[in-house]
Amino acid sequence: MFQKLEEKTSRINSVFDTDGKTNVLKTEELNPQELKYALIKNPKVIAQFEINEKTEVLNEQISDLTNYIKKIEEYRR
């Protein structure tokens, strides 16, 4: 339990900038995706997340290319 508490405290402290007087959240260093992967320990769940992300990226690329092809066909006419 102490190890888990120490890990969580370390993650929380890593996103805060402390100058001894105030704590400021460093949002530029907070990557929710990395945090999500760090918290998940089941390799099947991690693999499924990665598959979903890559599928989303590929679908966006397909959509962009489809639009590009349509524009080229319009220019040809």
C-alpha cells in the first residue's frame, strides 16, 4: 500500500511546480494519455487502447485522402 501511495504522490508532485510558497499546476507537462497508460497494468487493455488510437488516426488519414481525391477529380472536370 505504501508503494502505491508513493507512486501516486510522485505522479501528482511531478505535475506541480513548487517554489516553496505556492503550488502551480504545470499543464504543459501533463499528458493524460501517458498517465492513462501508466495507470493501466493489464496488457490486453493497453493493446486495445493502442489499436483504437491507431485506428482513429488511420480513419482520419483515409478521410483526408478521400477528400483529396474528390478535389482532384473536381479539378479534372
